[in-house]
Amino acid sequence: MSLKMLPMFSLDFPKLYLILYKSLHLNILVFSFDSILDVNGAFCKITGYSKDELIGLKLSDIVSQESQEKVKILENKLFRKEKFDSSERIKFVKKDKSSLEILSYFKSFSYKEQNLGLLIGQDITYEEKYKVLFQTLKSLNQLIIQTTSETELFRKACQLFLQNLNLKLVWIGIPDRKNIKPLYVYGEDNEYLSNIKISLDESLPKGRGPTAQAFISGKIIINPDSRINPQFLPWKEKALEKGYLSSCAIPLKKGDQIVAVLNLYSSEPYFFDETLEPLLEEIQNNLSFALDKIEKIRNGLLTITAISNAKNWIIITDDKGYILNINDIVCQETGYPKEKLIGKHVSFLDDPENLIKIKDKLKETILERKERYKDIFVKRTKDNQKIILKQEIIPVKLINDTVNYVVLGTNITEELKLWDKIEKLKTQDLFTGLLNLEGFSRKVEEVLKILKTEGLLILLDIWGTSYINKVYGLETGNKLIKRIASLLKGAFKNNALIGRTAGDEFGIFLYNIKGTGTSEIVNLIKNFEKPFKIDTHEINVQINLGCSLYPLDGDNFKILFEKASISLNESKNKGPGRIVFFTKELENKLNSLLKAEKLIIKALEEELFIFHYQPYFFTSDLKLAGFEALVRIKENEKIYYPGEFIDYLEDHSEILFKFEEKGLEKIIKQIEIWKKLYLLIYLLNLYKILRLFANLLN
């Protein structure tokens, strides 16, 4: 029975009440201006209250803020003993604090000289939710039709869900190594995400929440009540502070791969439950479809543009190959007028070199077997420019058994150029301008095929990227990534390939290096000694390096990358600022170089270099020929010999120059001392001789 039909019944009201009171589907409530007097079991069941808990409360005590005014008007009418007969949509607050919408028919009546109100209601909560969700799906479909980029899709979809579903927070996260990183965030207060972590490691509590499980399982995960859901415990306190009482996580696919998770947060507990799952799946399917569509558009846009703008060539020849007719596009693209081409042999337009390559196969197929022939032809324009044509030659048998030929051709010159651009897009990281992982691997493989010397693969990881993003913000974090990419491009000469292999990871392949490339690593580390200035922030960046050497550790990119990755993971496990080689002897050599660098810099600053002078003689008469200066470093009574630092000096010409300058100063000073000492000895000897001579005279 529809609620709209109730006022039409002329049945005695008390009798009608008794009939309706026992209904399992209609919610009955009797109230006065200051209290609820009676409720039926159906109303108790849907609200979660017992009858005793409701009796004595005011009707306005159990309705939401947005329905307060409507109910208080009715209570005031009862107080003033005014009559009413109306229908309203009233939102009630259930015992568990979730909301419930009831289509309510209100009628005043008199009982034992009391002016009372009767509520007969029908639960339309899910009907309203479905209506809103259907409207949202409709708007989403319109958005999908109009959207051609992922960024636009995600941003507008988040805003749509936030507004239409009256949510507190909507965000989309993507995988970032072992965590989920927020990419687009919309809501009243998005600082919540800066203070939490969502792991993809299921062995951790933070890897078993809705978002991580949705990404791992590919299924929609619903958190009906943040207050009691044990899987939501790691985020419970901060979520409740923000009023996030229920949520759901919807994994989004691109092809067969989960690429992101859409997260919806409501201020109502049980806003999301299993009854809504079909509609949530529809949202998931629509967004995944949109991602596939955008991906196809992205990959095929340039090609489609080229094909849509291309026009087919049509050339008709006689049985000997002489042109009988052509369409306008042939003239437009070759630059020849029609009258110039008609009567010419079709080969007039062909590039001679290309025609020589295919003439035997062309003759056999067309002239001897009279079959279709497809191939790529190179044509020449009037001004001798090349046109690449995808061409098919079709023999057409006429009524008189003669054969003419129809040549259909598509100009793919620009298309081939566009494909080159597409290939570049596939191999480039658009954010930094560096090679992406695929492009990096291809380029390294190309170099390895011709490399005659050793090569070094370095994987560089920025330590604490998530912390940087939380402290300074995602925008600053992104700027830092770009700054480091720019730094790496300028840090090496023409013997390096550089790529961005993951969100906060870079790959560097050094070739034609001296030795094992340890000196290049030392120079690389120096670039991170000073803080990076990003806008108003000065950010100290620590890095970890994992290295593998060609051909010692592997002879192809895959093996070298795997071993460098193993080294990088070991480096990160040891803490920030660590460098790990897959081959430990190289790691030890690097550590020695780093130690030598510190020692030499200190020796230059504090003048710790000392020289021992070793004389050498002429072999002919054993007379003194000169001295050899032997350098040492003396620090805190400890003597360091050349073998401990000479390799570093030889690899760093600017440091070697400073050392030679300092050493030369010391040697010159020593020679001056020797000169003075020699003069003194000479004068003493002269004095002794004069004294001796004087004594002899006496």
C-alpha cells in the first residue's frame, strides 16, 4: 500500500492504526509535542533502538540536523493544538549513528483529549542512495565520453563523487614501490593522508587495510564502520578525528593490470555496504573502461591523425603499365599536373633504387601470375622528394580478356615519422625528460653490443621520498625529482646513459670508463653534499647506490639490472648514504678512494704533506746529481704512504694540481734552506782554513 493513498481511507482511525501497527514493512510512531509515546517493531528494527529507549525521547531528538526544522514545526503545531496532514522526507539518526531516510506521512489526531501526531513511514534510504548513485553514474558516463586524459578523468571524477555523494574525502592512490602514494586528493581536509602510511606488504598491519587489499586482490573492499573494523585499526584514530566513519576502496584497471585505487570516505557509518556493491562495481568498470579508452587514444592518437588526414592514391594503367587515369591526390602530392602523368609509364613516379629491389618479385606476381601485389614503394615528387607509399597493385580482367591495373596507395611518409615519435614517447619519462625504464634498457643494450671496454650500471635511490613529500608537500617533492634529473644530466660527459627507472629511482650506465668507474661515483656523490634549494626550502638529500659492472657481473642489461637492484636493496637495508657493488672487491676499492679523498683534502687544508729526499748520483764519477722528493702524509703521528692515496690523485687532475702546487712550494723552501746551509758550511770551512793558515804563519 502506497503512503500517498493513506489519506483517502475513511476507515475509523484507531482501527486503521491497529492494522498498520502490526505491519512488518511500515514504520509506525505516535508522538506528542514533547515525547514519543509509541512505536512499532518495524521502526525499532530499522533504527536499532528498543522501544524502551525511544519512549520519552522527543521526535526531534532522533532526526538529523537537516530534518530538525520540519519536525519541530510539527511538534509546535501539536503544542498549539493545531491540526496537520502532510508527507515529508525525514532523515533519522540510527542508534549506530548512521542515517536513515524515511518517506513519512504525518497526521494529527485526538486521543483522550490529547492532541497527538501519527507517523506512518516507509524506508527509502537505499532507494535514495541508488537514485544518487545512478545519477552519479550517468554524470560519470558523460565525463568519460568528454575526457581524453587520465589527469582530467581522475580530477573530475574525484570532484563528482565528492559533491554528488556528499562525501568527506575522495582520493586516488597509485603504487610507489612498496606503498600506495596519493596522487589526487579532494575533500574538506586532505592533511589526513600526509600523516598516514599505506603499505603493500601484507605481512604488516598497514598492508591489510581497504586500500592495500583492493590493490592486491583487485576486488572492491568496503569498510562499513571505521570504529569497529579491525582491518582499519592502524588509521582509526586519525580517521575518527576527521569524521571518516566508513569508506570503500575501488581498484582501477588498465587492461589486466591494477594501476590505481579510488578511495571514498563518508561521515556516516555503513554508508557503504554490500547492497551498494553492484553500483560500486559499475563505477569500477566505467573508470577502468575510461582508462583503457584513454590509453588507446594516447597510443593511437598520432597514428589516427595521420591516417585520417591521408588520402589514397588511385592510378589506373593499361596492360603495359602506362597511366590511363589518376586522382587529384596523386597530383597534389607529387607536384605533377595530370596531363604530364597520363601516358607515362607508372614507373615514372618510382624511385629507381627501390624499384630495382622489388622488380623481379613484381614481375613474377603481376605479369606472370596476374595476382595482387602489395609492398612498400618509394616514389619521387617533381622536386625529387621521397614519398613512402603503402601500395597494392590489383589486376582487373576486362570483358575482352585484356587486363588493366588499379594501383591503390596510401602515403605513409608522415605516418612513419609519427611512429618514430610514438616510439620516443614509449621510451621517455615525460615528467623528467629522461629515458624511462624501457628506453633505458634499450639504449644500454645498444651500447653493450658495441662496447669494447668496461661499463658500470648504477641504480640511484633517493632516501626518504615519502618523508620529503609529507614534510614539504608533493609539489616540492616533484620539483626535487626534476632537479635531481637535471643534475644527473649535467653531471656526466658523453659517456653516460641516464634514465628514471622508478618513482624515486634513477639509472646511470657509464661506458668507456677508466678502470671500474669508482672515481665517477666519487664525483657523483659530491653533487649531493650540499642541500637542494627548492622554492623556500633547503632539502638535504641522501642517496643509496647499487652497482654492477660489465662484463664482470653480466653481459646484458637484464642481468646487470637485476644485480644492481640486489645491490641497491642491500644498500637501502644498511641505511642512507650507502654504496654497494655486486662484486665486493670493487666496493672495497671505492671505500679506499673515498677514504683517500678525505685524507688528501685534509692534508691540503692542514698542510700534512711531508717529503723525504733521496739522493741520486752520476754513475760515471759517483758525484751527486740531485735529490728525489718522496711524498708522505703525516696525520697524528701516523704516516700514510703513496700507495694509499696516489690513485685518487691521478684520477682527479684538479686535486693533483693543488697537490703539485703545495709540494713545489715545500720543495723550493727546502732548496732555499739547503742553499743557506751550504753557504754557512762553506764559510765555516773557509774560516777554518784561514785560521790554519794564520797559525802556520805564526
